Amino acid sequence: MTIESILGAIVIGAVIGALGRLFLPGRQPIGWILTIVVGIVAALIGTAIAQVMGVSTTDGIDWIELVMQVVLAVVGVGIVAGLRRGSRV
């Protein structure tokens, strides 16, 4: 792993996580670090699912893979936000 790949994962995770929060209605009580972590996990899982499904990798933007990643980020942000809400008693 190089510094570039780590920084790339953080940037992509931040974008995917931010899109997940944007598409999830309501207020999510999670910070930006958790948003990035959820985004990174969603990006990795979305890429793995796309590869298993046989979605071809192109030189441009892989829209099907991106949609999978954002949907997973929405689900992930919803789960983390729900867990954070439930822990505040």
C-alpha cells in the first residue's frame, strides 16, 4: 500500500460517505470521521460486489459500481446513525 492509495481511499470514502448522507433524509448524528469510514467500507464492498456481478471496469466512471457504493453508503450511514441514536439515553 502506498501513500497515494491510502489518500485516494480517504478521498473516495469521503465523497461516497457524503453522498450517502446527502441521499439519506433527516439529520444523522455522526461526525465526519465516521462518514469517511462508512464511505470507505461502502466503496470497498460496492467494488467487490460489482466485480462478483461481472460489471466491467472502464477507463471512465463506472456508473453501476458508483451507484452500488452510494446505496451501500446510504444503508451504512443509516445503520450507524441508528446505532448512535440508540446509544444516547
